[in-house]
Amino acid sequence: MCGVWTALEDIDEECGPLIYYPGSHKWPIYTNEHIGVRAEDKAQTGHQYGVLWREL
């Protein structure tokens, strides 16, 4: 998984840490189909991916 972040506002230490999970770059690629999400269900995608990442 590749994460890209561009700051569009001022940031500081109170915004929270960047977390890196060693080895996560070797995880397989998962798409919405793997977690049972359709394009129409976009609002739920983030939560369901969160569940998947915690399980990994």
C-alpha cells in the first residue's frame, strides 16, 4: 500500500504522528472487491479497510 499526503493546512506536533508499519509495503494489494465494497458504498470503504489492516 502506498500512502501519499499533501499538507493543505498548517501542521504541528499536535496533529498526531505519522505511523509506519514495517513490512507493510510487502502486503498484497487489496481492492474494494476483496472486502465486499461496491463503488456505491464509498462511505463505508475506510472503515472496512481499517478492519482489514488491523487483521493483517
